[in-house]
Amino acid sequence: MLATLYESFWKAEYWLPPGYTWADLEDSDDITYPHPKDLLAVVPLTFVLLVIRYGSERIIGLPLSRAMGVRDPRRIKATPNPILESFFQTQNKKPEKDDLSHLASQCSLSVRQIQCWFRRRRNQERPLMSKKFSESCWRFLFYSTSFLDGLFVFYNETWFGKPETVWDGYPKQPLQPAIYWWYLLELSFYFSLLLTLSYDVKRKDFKEQVVHHFVAVTLILFSYSANFVHIGALVLLLHDVSDIFMEACKMLIYTKWRLARDTMFILFAMVFFICRLILFPIKVLHTTYYAFLTNYQVFFGYYFANVLLMVLQGLNAFWFFLILRMFCKLLSDGQVKNDVRSDTEEQDTSDEQLEMRQQKSGKLRSNDAIDIRARGGLKASPACH
């Protein structure tokens, strides 16, 4: 049964144009072709990247965040309460008015105290600024490295200037070692992101990010197995360059460097628009939809790859819509306040911090009053005359 499913899955007509079989892609003495089994190296490399990420966030990200002025807000922890904790975990993190009254009667607390508890408990789950910065720092380093790898691959190629040449000799296109390692690096990175979804900073576009990661992994796996690596390399290059600016912009948002972050946001928006909404359709979508048909007959892999590319382009359009909203806020407010992949990022400044500031202010006023009374007492004292 399993053997039959395996053979059916790897039928050449699903993966290769009509007239070609897997035998045509067998390695010779001097020529190597992509083989799905090559990607098994992704398994150990994924865990290597996780270790590198863990180290870079702590060795580079955290010290750099402190050096750039990133400060984590002080937060008051919610008092342990089994009833409220159970409601928080299983039902709702933002209870309605009726729930608040019911919980208040259960816990013998006031509604205001229940509201305060849930605010504090929600704040505990919000990621700290230093964590956000460190995560963006790691991704900035990765995308920069990956983009440089891509430039090395494209240095002597015509695929960017003449994208139709990606199909020259297809599917019997030899595999370049640089492309193989680039694919391994990118695939390992996206696998690592899927493994750490529950630990990474969650933003408003979390669902879209999950879809993107699955589409990216599927595209990389399929394009390598079907020897679409040349067009796949072009997709990676056009997406990595805008991600560099995005992560740099996010780091500057966390540092509160207003001029630098606004400038970087404008650069990011321009690069994103040019690379993903202009060059990607022209260089990739047009090439895969039309240039391919001039020399080859369609097959399942053609339709499958184009559907995934259109999903990817749909996500790009969605994210650019969010970028436009932020750009409008930049024009109206005069500054960028939120994360570029979210319409409204949760604020780390909580009501409790406001209370703490009010308490601190109250203490200062109390100290001032004591000081004034002390001075008045000194003036009234006979020893002062």
C-alpha cells in the first residue's frame, strides 16, 4: 500500500514536462541534478539554525538593544488566582461585563479588581521590547546573509535581466552548489520558523504569516524536486531584499529613533512595492505563466507552482495594504508608531504602569508637602530668629 502511494506520488508526469522521466535527471560524472533526497540535510541544519538564533539573540540582539536605548517596561504580575487563571486560559482573556460580575462574586473581589487582574495577566503575556528587538535582529542578520548568497548566485547569470532564460535547457539544468546551499539555508530557516511559532512574537497578521511559511516551504520543496530552482532562486532574491529593510525598520521602531525609523520605513515601503508588486509579477509570474508555454507543454507541476505563486502574491498585496495604512498614519501623525507587519501593535505601556506613575507622583507630592511643613516649622521656631 505505502509502496503504491509512493510510486503514485513520484510519477514523472506530475513533476516533469511531458516527454521527460526521472531517468533524464540521473547524475553523470560531471553533471549533478536536484534530487528530493538531497533536502534531507535540512533536518540537522534546521536545529543548527535554532542554536545559532538562540546564541545571536542573546550575544548580539540583547546587548545591541540596550546600546540602542531599548527599555523594557516595568510590569506588575497578577496575583495568583486559580479561578481567574482557569477562565483566562480556557474561556476569554478579555471577559465581558456579565463575566466580570460573575467572577467578582466567585472570588469575593470588586469588578474593578477583576478588571485590574486581567489587565495585569494580559500584560504578562505580551513580549518585552528587548525580545522583539532581538528577534528582529536575528532575522535581519539572516535575510542579509541570504541576500548576499543570492547576489553571489546571480552574479554571472542572466536570470534577473532576462528572466525567460531561467527555462533554458529545462528540465535538464545542472544544479549549482551555490544554489543547493542557498536552498538548504532558506528551507531550514522557514522550518525553524514553523517550529518556533508558539514562542515567537505574535502580531496581528499571525495567520497570514503561518500561511506564508507553509507556502514558502512547499514552494522550495516542490521547486527543488521539479528542478524549478532557477525561477525559485529569483523568487527568493526578490523577497529577501525587502525583508532586510522590514526587520531594520522594526528594530528602529523599538528604539524610538524617530527620524531613522521614519526614513527606514519609507525605504522599506519603496523596496517592498518595487520588488514584490512590480518586479515579482514581471520577472516571475509573467515568466512562469507565459514564457514557459512557448517551449513546453503544461503539466500538473506547472499549475501547482503557479497557484502557490499567486497565493504568495496575494499575501504580498495584503501586506502592502497594511504598509499603505501605516504610510497614511505617517502623513497624518508625522511618525511611525507601530510594527510594519501589523495594523495596530499591542502597546507595552499598561494601565498598571500609569498607576505606578500616579503612585510615584503622589509620593513626590507627599514628600513636597512634608518638606514645606518642615520649612514652615523651622521658620516658626524661636531658634531661627
